[in-house]
Amino acid sequence: MILKSPESVIYPVPAALISCGAVASPNLITIAWTGTVNSTPPMCYISVRKERFSHHLISEMRQFVINLMPSTLVQEVDFCGTKTGKIFDKFKETGLTPLLCEKLDTVRVGEAIVSLECEVVEILQLGSHDMFIANIVVTHLSDSMKDNSLTGLIHEQLLGYTKGYYHHAGDPLLNYGANSLKFK
Amino acid sequence: MILKSPESVIYPVPAALISCGAVASPNLITIAWTGTVNSTPPMCYISVRKERFSHHLISEMRQFVINLMPSTLVQEVDFCGTKTGKIFDKFKETGLTPLLCEKLDTVRVGEAIVSLECEVVEILQLGSHDMFIANIVVTHLSDSMKDNSLTGLIHEQLLGYTKGYYHHAGDPLLNYGANSLKFK
């Protein structure tokens, strides 16, 4: 069937916790419209609604951090995606730990599995959302995945999002390049 | 720890099967660098290496289809991500079914759970990859998810990708906006 109005149905996507704003008054926002856009150099994007409190923080500083949180912290991630930094000090409310960045003037989240320090290179105004395209300048990994392997990232660790639900990334099915297809 | 060279580690992402090229000689390519970039109007992106055979097909026609495949077809998806359309007729090799599009001059994949017909509006040359930003002009859903609900999309249906592995989207943990965080 065809939907009467076209809609983007591209899943699963990350449930990424973005930290941004000044070190003295940082904010958090959960973003599902994110991903890698280039491998060399490493680049990514986040799309943010103009009316979100974090929008002007990121627009002005042109910096943000993508934090991938363990799925045990799904309630904290959801809180940061549904409450506004205009009213709430989200670090205080969630108990998450702001840490100084290596290269940026904002903070990263201490409990993250992965934190990517990002510098904005282009902003595209697309309609409901502005798309921030950024260079990834520092990649932090937690001790649990210090070999940068799959181990720390899947199986009850990594938080995905699909049409209104947070979920685990499930068990591996096949490795890339397995070439196990039987020709027909 | 900090990686010596920064790297994009943003997961889980979709393992999307892209159909493109002329109806008489269509091609397939599997893409993980994809996602939603705007909600209203619905817009998405795919990033494609310049040397891939599909790159010039998409550049020239400025059209492509994002097909989300059931995870039972993970071997076909992997085949299309690792073999080149210069040598292989991927529809023939995989046995997947090309269907005419509603609005585009290329094909979609009959076995897909979701097919999004996309018209390119901008191409950004970023380095290793070109980023194709597109309007989603038609959304096809399979009968198994005709209410556009979660049902057809997760639990052994939807195919995710994380650092070299295809996997299921796992069980739901929490719905968006559950606001179940206990204040600290």
C-alpha cells in the first residue's frame, strides 16, 4: 500500500544523546535523526527542530557531542528527548555526569559508551529541521569497548529507536562481506 | 580512551537496500550511511562512495529508492553491499523482484517491508563519499505493516547494522515520551 502523505520510515536509528552549550550551563537533547555521512574524513549529522532549546546553542557555538548511552539509561535518554532545557537542568535531573571535552568548549557525558566531539561545518535549513553537518574531531570510547570492537556495542548495550520505541540492538545475524548467498 | 584518529561510531543504523538506475537495467546497493534529515517535508540522505557503480546512476538520474528488507533476506542484502553492478545483475543473482515505481523512473524491490521513492535535491561532496539529500515522494508499506505500526518493523523483521554486523532490531524497552524517570 501507499501512504496518502509520504513519510520517512527509515529504521533502526540511534537514540543519541547530544550534549551542547557552555561548560557552565550545558544542555542535553536526544536525537534520532543522526548518522554518518562520510568516512574519510569522519563526518556526521544531526537534524534539530528550530524551536528546540538546543538549536540555538548548537547554532551559536557550532559544536556538539554525540553520546551513545547504554540501554540501562533509557529513561534518562527519554527524559532528555521530551523535556526542555529552558525549564530543566537535565544533567542535574538525570544525574548524568558532564565531563570536559578534549577539543570542544562544551561537555560530554561520562556514562556514554561512545562520545564523538563534533564541529559544525554546514547548516542546511530543510523545513521543520535544520541539519547540522559536522566533522568528528575526537572519538572517546568507554573502557568496556576499549578495543573498539563490537563487544561493547551490541547485546543489551546499544540503544536503537524505531517508530516511537527505544530498543536494544539485537543478536548478530551475519557479518558484513560473509558472501554466503547461494546463487540462484 | 581516545582513538588516535577520530572515527564515526554511530550505531545502530539501517542496512538499507537502495535500488537505482533505469528500469531496463536497474542496480542494487546496500547502504548503512542513511537516515531521516527532515520530518516536514519528509527528507532523507544516502552517502555513497564515488567509485561505486551506483554512484553515477544516482548522480545522473537524481532518483533512488530506499528499501528496508526483512532480516530473512540478510544474505541478499550483504551480497548487494559487497558485489559490484559492473559485473553482476544483482536482481538476477539474488532473485529479488524489481517493481515499477509510482513516481520515479527506476524500480523498487518487491520483497521490501518499506520502500521510499526519493528525488535528489542536493549533492554534497564530502571526501570519500558524496551525500545525496532527497525528498521522499512516495512511501510504500508491505501488507505485513499496513497500519504503519511498529508490528511489522521490529522483532526479527527489521535489519540493523553495527560495526560490521547485521542484526535484528531487538525487543522494545520503552516507548518515546514514557516519562518514567524518577527525579533524583
